[in-house]
Amino acid sequence: MEIEFKEDKIIFDRELSLLDSFVLSFAEHLQTNNINYVIISGYVAILFGRSRMSEDVDIFIENISFEKFLKFWYHQAIRIAKKGNFIPNIELKFVKNDLDRYSLDHRKHVKIADRSLYLSPLELQIPYKLFLGSEKDIEDARFLFKLFKDNLNIVLLKMFLTKLKISDNYANKYLGGFDES
């Protein structure tokens, strides 16, 4: 799979899985309703080829009015899944802190198979997965770092490692050495 970085976009093509189609359809529903969103956490690694299962996809959305919320949720379940299914599902969250807001404000546009979605910046995603600290989260961070190492803003990555109180030793243990050159 060839991944192209073009300005503020990540472009690649591969066959879509059922999970990809589900996420892309939901992302299109958000876009149709003019709701800014960003996909975070485990699905980011899955999208780029990490082989692991996920029952839910985590998405931040901007704060919206109650009226807009009601319009959006019309005919939707509280935990969003296709009718008759429990998994996969979308866990929709409102932005609640500075890191969430950064993720939404600096989201990365991804084009896959002529469709679009927005992901958390990798420079935040990787430290956040290390911060979560479970085995699957650490493996997600390692996978993303190895895949995108040459395209990351290392200064920004280190800033988020510091902000999340991830020690250099811990980061080096799981990501290996890296420098700002």
C-alpha cells in the first residue's frame, strides 16, 4: 500500500473493509450535517493496515446546539451502530479539553478509495496511545510511528509526549530512537 502525503492530506487506496465502509458512511453523515469531527484512537491504526479487531470507533465532534443535535440524531441510536447490529459501533464524544480541541482543529484529511474522512494528527495520536498504555494501544502507537516516521513533525510529537508526561525512556522503549532532523 503506497501512502502519499500531499499538503495537508494523506492519500492512499486499498480495498475497503466492512468497518471502513461503516466509518466512511458515518463520516459522510456528519459532513452532510455540517458537523466537524475527528476520528481518534484505535481505528487510526486499523485504517492504515494494522491487523486487529475493534468493536468501536472513537470520534470527537465539535460542540453543537441542542437543535442541531436533535436533527442529527433523528433516526439514530444513542450508541451508533447499523440497525440490528451491536458491533461495530461509533462512540461519539464532544470535545472537552485542549487536547481534544487541538485534535479537531488540526485534523488530517485522509482520502481513501475516492472517499474522505478526518483523523487526529499523528503527532498527537501516537503519544496519546502511549499515554493510554494498554498493550493494544502501545502496539497501535508503534505501528503508526514506524509507518509514518519519515513524515512526522518530530518537534510536535515530542511536545505532545511532554504534555502527556511520557518520559523519553518510555517513548524510546516503544518507539525506538528518533531525532528532529
